Amino acid sequence: MKNVLVIGSTGQIGSELTMKLRSIYSGNIVAGYIAGAEPKGELKESGPSEIVDITNRQQIAEAVSKYGIDTIYNLAALLSAVAESKPQLAWRIGMDGLFNVLEVAREMNCAVFTPSSIGVFGNNSPKDKTPQDTIRNPKTMYGVTKVSGELLSDYYFNRFGVDTRSVRFPGLISYVTPPGGGTTDYAVDIYYSAVRGEVFKCPIAAGTFMDMMYMSDGLRAAIEIMEADTSGFLHRNSFNIAAMSFDPEIIASNIRKYIPGFTMKYEVDPLRQAIADSWPNSLDDTCARREWGWKPEYDLDSMTRDMIEQLKEKGI
Ligand code: AKB
């Protein structure tokens, strides 16, 4: 049995992760949400939910105490592009929020998963097969909070023994809950346009490679790292994980295998393009593979087939 609090349970990752955790564990899997982003449908019906605003330490502590929580998935964040328009709020959620979670975890003995991102890397990091341990000098507020979050999480482990663990997520692609305000969002939006028979206006330029991952692999990574035997760990916060890397031309031509009439034109968004240009083309995930057995299941082609099938089934 496991009692888990998911903070940010109605977001892109949280909405699927909460359901997946409920399908695996018999304990309380609590959907934490903020006012205005209430759980709906199956997410609401299938288990307990509580208002848990990450900037409110008392609310986190009350939920942990009420449900005997042993593990917190801290998924509250503003994604990279939107964080540039609200950097103060991005810091409050990403850093003050993380500090609240870690303090509650220290006092109430919880393990903590906080996702990091390819956004921790910047223009001076090696671009191809970016190593696990290398320069992390992001210029975005999103990247600044993710690097600081990695350091703070390692500090809480080393100083207080809080069981903090994390992976650096690439762009996550899913047919369930759309992302909002990320740089990699185009790789989700493109499937919706293709299935609807629309011309896709791509905000990222041809030739811009970024790491991506199908959501089912991302969920598995988040669960497997928290289940892993830590005796093999040389790292904690945070592990590079990877599944595939492509640019807009490659994903568009893969979609054309299944929807031959699909067309795309470029309307590059300078903000997103600058962020994408500062991120790696691909990550080296050898340490995650070696230290806890990480392995992706989906490549671009198997993901495309499933995305198109699922979106058609949803009636998109
Ligand atoms: C974003 O684009 O901001 C996120 C990420 C890669 O962390 N999807």
C-alpha cells in the first residue's frame, strides 16, 4: 500500500499520473488541485481530492497528515514559455513551492518526486548527447528554477535524509490533457491539426532538434524511479532520460506516413525558438539506464501511430 499526494493533479502530467497511480496502488492517491482547476470526471470520481496550493505550506501539511501520505509528486510548475511572461510567479511556484514541499517532507517523513527538465541546460552545455553531469547555465526563469530545484532537492537529501528523486523530462507528448505554455508543445499540437485535417502552423523552425517522449514512458519513468532500489544510485536530482529526438520536418514526414495529405507551414515564435535553440538536441541517458534500469518503449513511429489512433477515437 502507498499513500500518495499529487500536487498539480489536473495538469498535463498530473491528470494521467494520478489515474495510473490509482490503478497500481491500493492506498489513498490524493489529487491535489488549486481553485479553478478542479478535477473532473474519472479523476474526480476515482479517489480523494483536496485543495492543495503549493504556495500554502499549511495546506500541504494538512493533506499529508489527513491521508497518511508517504510520497509526494510535486508537479506544480509554469512551463518554459509562459514562465518568461510571469517570472515572479514561476519562482514562487517552482522554488517557494518546492521549499514548502521539502519542509513538509522533512517534518512528516515523505519521499518527494519533482520533475526537472531538458530546460536545465543552456547555450554552453554540449548540444548532442548532452551528458548527465555537465554545464547547466539556463537563461530562462523555467531553467533557473529547475536547476535550483535540483540543487535544493539534493541538499535536502544530503542534509536531512529526505528521499528526493527526479528525472529531467523531455517534451512530453500525450492525447489526454494538452500542455500549456511549453516550448515543446508544438509536438502535441501537430497531431491535433493533422487529425483534424488542418494546416499546422509550426512555431519552431525546421532543423531545431529537441528530445521528446511519449507520455506513457514519462509516467513509467516517474513511477519506476520512486520504486527503484536506491543502492545503485550515484545521482538523484536529476537523471537525464531520453526516448527520441526530432525536428519539425521529421515529425511532419512521419505523420504523413499515416495522413498523407498533412501540410505544415512555419510561423516561428521568436520566444519559443530562442528557448529551443538554447536546449540540447538530444540527451545521454546512460546513468538512468545503468543506475535504475530506465528504458523507453516508444519511438517516433510507434508514438505517431498511437497518437493518431487515440485522437481519432476521441473524435478530435
Ligand atoms: C517545456 O517545453 O517547457 C516543457 C519542458 C521540456 O520542460 N515541456
